[in-house]
Amino acid sequence: MPVERQSLRRAQQEPAVLRWGLIIAAVAVIVVLVIIPVVNIFYQALGAGLGGYWRNLTGDPDTRHAIWLTLVVAPVAVLANILFGIAAAWAIARFHFPGRTLLTTLIDLPFAVSPVVAGLMLVLLFGQMGYFGRELQAHGIKILFAWPAIVLATTFVTVPFVARELIPVMAAIGSDEEVAAVSLGASGWQMFWRVTIPNIKWGILYGVILCNARAMGEFGAVYVVSGRITGQTDTMPLRVEKLFQEGTNAGTAASFAVASVLTFLALVTLGIKVALEHKTRQEIESAGAMGPPAKESA
Amino acid sequence: MSISVQHVSKQFGSFTALRDVSLEVPTGSLLALLGPSGSGKTTLLRIIAGLECAGSGVILHHDEDVTARSPKERNVGFVFQHYALFRHMTVFENVAFGMRVRGCANADVKKRVLELLHLVRLEGLEKRYPAQLSGGQRQRVALARALAVQPRVLLLDEPFGALDAKVRTELRQWLRRLHEEIHLTTVFVTHDQEEAFEVADRVVVMNRGRVEQEGTPQQVFDHPDNPFVMDFLGNVNVFQGRAQDGKVLLGNLEVAYPQYQHAESRDVVGYVRPHELDINRTPNGNSGLPAKVLQINPAGSLAKVRVVSDDFGIALNVDLTLERYGELKLQTGETVYVVPRRVRVFLAEDYAI
């Protein structure tokens, strides 16, 4: 490796000024846009010491409720996306049907649509003036400005994560092992749990981690559909904003405390993501290696 | 257990994979489905296993109609072309899979798996993963896995296709011996005629979704029913000619052909295998074709001679025994007379290859 690197460097003999200029520019951007803000969040959050930090997080019942709500909404959205992701990836990787390309494209739609617009779509559907609004009200079902709308909005914006992760994995692995399981007498469920799931487990986990990070941090769509009722429909990101807007020193400190929890979760996610990327790559590579085996002697 | 395939057809969209195929596999026999790719042999195998449903027709296992049954109910062992081993399971768990999904007791599973690994000579490898095995070892794990459910029929799809020549020959002989030991009704698919002839009791030659011929390897090789079978089973020299009044004229060669007694002449094709041609130094009446020696290649037990016939404007392959080759002392460029010992004649309109 060192030999290769050296020859590579020699091959692209850029002037030192340019080389260092680019490196410094890149590092400067990262420091200003990423490192300083992240460090600052923790610095501000811990400004009043660990005791103050803990009080900021747990002392206020509204903040406690926001944390609790996020911890409930995110897993529900993740679960919904695991089910949808596996179903969609299975359909796209295993079958050829009319509209297959369209489905693949539509899975990406939530990435393209602004979360605020996604929230508005739900308001149009379930609001009092919306298509289902009157019907729902007549039956006393509350979706908008309550947790069901928060779950729906969060699920919508996180739809692509699991499905997009699984489609290439399932396509690379192919259906040979599943057919083999059936030929050996496995039922559909046995095949699914014993062969399909173990083969795609790292892909699922990777999708789940990304999906969860996005679900916990979702702001725009939830902002529109939740009604921002303090102590009832505020999630962690909404709570951060609300505390900050109070403008008091105490509010700002509490705001940074909640923000630090979200940031910490993001850093953990990043770490797991790097570890899992390695695993999913192995999954796909082993699919290649286990296809037509290389010619070799017994 | 015997297998009977009756009038099975299968369509994939606009592609017809099988057209009215009927086939009998007697109990305990080892049968090869032989054909070029796209001939429908793998589709037929999958239909017998229940992995694919027949478009029309009936499959009987031991006189029982199983056409509508699942693979599990049919109880067949299937070995896939690329083995399809479960990559996340050890060799042991791969072989145990069929018993596990049937809910067998742990002790029974262990006993049977170790027994099978002994049978396929893979003792001591039970903790390995498929990725850690060679091609030949994977193939034998696949076989043990298929046998673990005590199938009534063993089906193999191109079982030796992905192996190198030496391993392939070993495994062929081993499969033949295994069959003699356990006497399980076995069907395997191959595109390699040598493999089919070496391993199978009976050979079914398939082409474009149809059965072209069925019989013992000897029957099929010596008495091909049609030009396709003739051509598919090894090298062949092709002569264009005409038939009339019980005779066939191939250039200046005259061959008796009692099957065609009409005065009106018809196009025919004559087929002669390289070892059925002889070379003479002198023309013997009208029984020899003048030809020029192009190339001589004494290879192994045979001398392969390539000659060009001016009458037909084609090159012919002649296999001479080394003895005969020694007698003749052939030189490239000289003119000789090629004499067919045996010609198979087919009317040209009947078949197109």
C-alpha cells in the first residue's frame, strides 16, 4: 500500500500551494459548519454543570413529555417502515410487474418533497376542511393535532430509508436460496424467517438506524400537523425550538440541553452506520461470491 | 419410486418452454435429460419437483397424481445448478434444514446429518460456512442436503456444470457409485452428452421443448431417430444428396436407401461420424470420394485427419485408428479416397436444424 500511495502522489504532482489550499478550505468548512456548532451545543448544554443539565432535561414536565413522545413516535414509524420496506423491496427485487419502475421512483418521493409540504398534504386529507375530516370528526376520531398525525408525518418522511437499503441487497442475493428452502419442504414463513431475514438482517438494521435518526429529528412535517400543543403534541425538535424562542436564559439553556440529546443520538447513529456499512457491503459481496462459484478443485 | 410425465406443456409469456412432453422414469433408474440450453430440460425438472407448475398435463409419482401438490408433499430432493447453499448457515445446518422445518427431534437430526456427511465424504467440515468450501465440496453439501429429507426422487440440475474438468470426472463416477449404493430414482439435467452417457442408464434428448429421442445411451448413440440427435451427440460429417428409387446419391457415392422407393427424387441429408469414415489410396469403383488431405493430427488413440472433398466443397473429419494410419502413411496435400462404412440418411424436409 505505501508504495502505491507514493507513486500515486508522484503521478498527480499538483503545486503544493494548490494542495494545501484545498485541504485548508475543506477543513475550514467542516470546522465552521460542523465541528464548532456541535461542540457549542454540548458546551451550552453543560454550561450550568451536570446537575443543571439534568434538571433542564427532567425538571420540566413539558420537556419530559416531549422526550417521551419522540421515543414513542420514532419506533412506531420505524416499525411501519420495516414492514413497508421489506414488502416493497421484495416486490421490486423479486417480481417484474407493470409499474415496477414507477414504484421504485415513488419510494424516493419523500426525499424530494419538502417536509412542510408533506405535513400540508396530511392537513388536506385529515383537517376539518379535508377529504376525510368530516367523516373522522363524526366518528370522534382525532388524527390531526394528535399523535396519529405525528406518526403519519414521521413515517412519510422516512419511507425511503429501509426500502432503498434493502432493494439492492435483495436483488444481489437473488431468490435461489429461497427456492432451495421451498424444495426442502419449508413453508412460506419458514423460508422467510430462516433464509430471507438472516440474509438481509444487516441491511435492515442499517436502514433502521438511518430511519430512526431521521424520525427522531423530524421537524417540518411534524410542525405542521401537530398543532404544537405544549405538553401534548410537542416532540423533541419542536420542544427545542419552543424553548429557544422563549428568549430567556433558562429557556435557552434548556433548549440546548434537549438539543444535545438529539445531537448525541446523531453521533451514535453515525458510529453505528459506519460499522454497519462494512457489514452490508459484506452481505452484497458474499452474494457475488456465492453465485456461480469460482472454478476450483475439491 | 417411478415418475411419469404425461403431455406436459409450459409457456412463459410468448415463449414455449415445453410442448406436449411425455416421459417415464422407472423406479431406481438414473435418467439424464440431455439437450442444448433453452431446450426445456431444466423447466421439465422443476415441474417434476413442483418448483414450477405445469401449464397443462399431469405428473405422476408412483401412479399418484401430484400435479397440484407442493414440493414438500412431493418429497423430492433437488440439487440446484449453483447449489443455492444457505450462506449464513454452517454445512451442518444446511444439511439439517429439511429436517428442521419438518420439526424433527434434535438427536435424530444430528445422527442423520453426520451419517450423510460421511456418505458424501465431508466429515469434519460441518462447522464450515459455504463460502469456505471448494466447488466440489459445495456440490456434495448440496447433495447431502437434498438427501437429508429422505426423498423418494433425486433431481439434479446441471450437477457438474460449474466444476473444473478433473473434479467433474471424479464426481460423475462417484455419483454413479452412489446411485448403485442407494438406488434412488434420479433424474439429472445436462448439456454434456459425454456426461449423460457416462452416468445415466437412460438418456432423454430434448430440443426446443420437445423430446427428440429416449433410450439407453447405446441406443441413442447408435440409432439416432433424427438429424438433431445425430448432430447433438458428437461430431458428424454432413452430406447433401438426393434420394430416388431406393437409392441415395451423395456426390458420386451411391448408398442403398430402401425406405424411399418413389421415382420422384427428394433432397436428403447423409450423416457420417468421423470414425465411420475410412481412407483408401485407390478409387474402388463408385464407393470412394476423392479428397485432398488438409491436416493430420495423431492425438491419443486416434489419428484425426481433415480432408477437403471437391465434390461437396466441404471439409470432412476422419478418425483413423493408429494402426490404419500407420498402414496408409498419409501426407498432407495428397489425394485420397474417402469411404463411408455407414451413412444415416434423413429426408431433408422432415427436419431443419
